[in-house]
Amino acid sequence: MKKVIILLLGAGVLLSCNNFGKKATETDEYKRLQAERDSLATVLQTSDAETQEMMAVISEVEANFDKIREAEKYISTQSAQGGELSQDTKKRVNDNFQMIQEILKRNRAQLADLNKKYSASNKQVAALQSTIERLNREMQESSTRLVALQSELTQRDEAIAQLSSDISELAQHAEEQSTTIREQDKSLHTAYYVFGTAGELKEQNILSGGFLRSTRVMQDTFNKDYFLQIDVREMTEIPLYAPKAKLWSTHPEGTYEFVKGANDNLTFQITDTQRFWSLTKYLIIEVS
């Protein structure tokens, strides 16, 4: 290319020399042509050096953009995956972000220098200008994509954190509900019983009455702490350790019986648990 340009320029000079030859000697013309050709060669050499330097910068910038695209691909792939990132993956993602930022910073400086050199170059090449403009656009696009990726990962982490919080709240709510259900179930199947002599039961304000007065249950004032708590599903027999007994609390007929055992001691048996406890949760038995 350089030789062709030199030859063309030389030919132009030679043509002009034909007109000039009428006013100067052949020796003078030769010296002038030689000087012009040397000057042109110097200009072309300088221009080629600048172009080669700019092309070297362009090649490096292009290679850097390839690295950026690979890093962006890795980050996007990890961001698209569900669940929380492992610590190793988070580190690699952060390392890729840092690398992209460093490369963008270096490319930005190189492109600024390239733009400056091209503007001051004495050899304007359309293809070179188009390449530099494309690199400038890609620089801006890469910067925009980096911001978008950072925002996407931030939103993803926030979504995962919110999801974890929601799951935690749901688990806590479920545990509270489970506890409530257990307590309700326990309450539903909890009952209380007591047995004792007439004197013991009156002492605890469970029974009242006596001489010339009918005995009755003092349900509103009796000492509930004196009763024993039971699970009605588990306890259907109560040994009374006495040969005689009387039921004072109200329960449906046919749901219980007194059974005599060894030493004539009685055992109170509940034969229909559901119906037996349907009227009251307190069982009161007087023994003697």
C-alpha cells in the first residue's frame, strides 16, 4: 500500500517536473524530487506507526471485552438459578464483578487515549474510525449491563431474604397454631376427679350440708386445686380403696359403674368416655 502511494505521488511529481523542466536543470529537478519523496516516506512511516499502535490498543480492548462477556455470562447464569448461592459461588460472582470493573476502567482509559490519538492523527481511516466508534458504544453498553447485573443480583438477594423471612414467619405461625391445637386438644380431653370422705370433701368446700341439711355439691366455690387432672382418653378406671362409694357429680346413666375387687374395695369404671364427660369435667366421689 505504502509503495503504491509513493509511486503514485512520485508519478505526479514527475508529471509536474515536465512542466518545471523548462525553468530548471535536470539535476535540480532530481534533487527536489528526491527531497519530496523522502519527506513523503517519513510521513507514511509516521502514520503507519501511529496506526499500528492504535490497532494494538484496539486488539487489547477487544480481548478485554471478550473477558467481560464471559464474566457477564457466568454472573447471569448464577443469578438465574434458584435458591441461595453458596459461599464459594458468591465469592466467584464478586470476583467477576471486580474483574469487570477493573477491565472497564482500563478500557475506558485506553479508549480515551485512542480517541485523542485518532483525532490528532494525520492519517484518517474510515474503517479505523468505525471500529473506534463501535468500541466506544460497547464500552457504554458494558457499563450499563454491569449496573443492571448488580441490580438484578441485589433484587435476587433481597427476594431470597424476604422468602426466608416469610418461610420463618410461616414456620413460626405453624408452630403457634400447632401449639394452640395441642392446647385445645389437651383442654378438650382434660378432666378432674376427686374422692374422699364426706368430711374431707366438705373441708375443701366441695360438698356442703350434713345434720338436718341435705348434702349438695358446691360447684361454684369448691377448691379446684384439690382435684386431680387426667386425660379422659387414657384414664377410665379409678381405684377408690374403700368398700363403699357414692357419686355426687352429674353424669349420664349407663356410662359408669362401681366394680368390687379384692378386699371388697371398689373401683370406679367409665364405660362410655364420650358421654360420661358430656355434662361436666369434674368427677366427685364420696367414699366410706
